Amino acid sequence: MKHIGIIGGLSPESTIEYYKLICNEYNQKIGGWNFPKITIQSLNLQEIADLFMNDKWDDLADVITIAIKDLQRAGADFAAIATNTPHNAYDKIKKHSPLEVLSIMDATAQEIQKDKITKIGLLGTKTTMEYGFFQKTFANYGIETITPNKKDRERINQIIWDELVHGKITQKSRNIYKNIIDNLVTRGAKGIILGCTEIPLLIKPNDSPVKTYDTTTIHARAILDYAMKKE
């Protein structure tokens, strides 16, 4: 069993979900009082958000790479970033990381590919929806990605930062998201990616007329699978 290293705190709400999912699924597989060895390096969300909101992606990659080195010193065998948006700097992080870093994009694309879906709708922060790192990876898997219109992207982003990262859940915001999902389905989306680790706190599978892909759950399971994989 590999020692799991997680870059967390981005936000704490989603880090808690990762931790619970990994621990619970491992215990279901192994039983008893068995839980995986996990080290979490919790970063300051404000510091990271200030960097990507000002397009300082090289600086962001440096901060995360330093955190991965801390995980390595703590004994972690590999690392994962427990959030979506910083993956825009994934290529540089992977290049300089001393540990393998499991990509949330690849894990999600592989899950969508299993369902033979070739057109998917993407929800997330403005950066996730607009900077193209999900779209680029998905294209390599033969998956077309569509996003909401500019106004709806702004509304999605505002709800994430003003509400969801603080654990605030309202029916009004859920209804806004549901209407946006319906619009994506009308445009041909056969599934919806919940591409921000806070969105699944608001949107559940029965809130969408098509299958939703929760990147938190998908990534967490991929992390556990990798940790349990025999060399």
C-alpha cells in the first residue's frame, strides 16, 4: 500500500470530502479498523486564488511543487492535488515534481470514456471553464467539451467563491445551476462534469437530466486505486 500525499485546503470543504471518500472506500475493501496512510499538505486558498486570478501560473506551480516536496519528506509515495483549478499548471507541476502527480483530468476522462460519451458539458470556476486544460485533455480521449455562455459562467463562478467554498448551500443557487445544466443538455451534452470540487456539495445526480461526473469522487477513487495497485 502506497503512502498517499494530498495537496489540500483548496478549499477545506473539498479536502474533507477527499479524505472521507478515500478512507471509507479503503475500509470497505479491507475491513476491520484499516485505513490508508495519508499525509495532507493544506495550503492557504487565498494565496493560491490570488495567484491564479492574476494569471501567475508559474508562481502557483512553484508553490504546489514545494508542497509536494514537503509531502515527499513526510514519506508520501505519490501526490494528488485535491481540487480542479490549479490543474491549469499541471504540466509544469508534473515536470518539476519529485513524485508522481495523479491528474484529475485524466481520471475524469477515463471515467467518461467508459460510458462511451463523446460530448460533455463542463461546470467549474471561470478558470476551469475558460482556460482549456480540461478541454485539451478530453480531446485526447475523443471527447468534445462545451461550457455555459459567458453570463452563466459568471454566475457559476460567483456561487462557488461566495457560497460553496464557505459551505453555504441554498436552493436558489441549486436552481440556477439546474437551469444551466438543462441549457447544456439542450446543446447536446450527454453528461455533465461537476468540475469544481465544491459543486457536488450543491448538485446531486438527481438534479441533472443526464449523468453527472463528480470530479472529487472520481479523482479520490483513482488515488485509492493507484495507492493499492501492486507494482
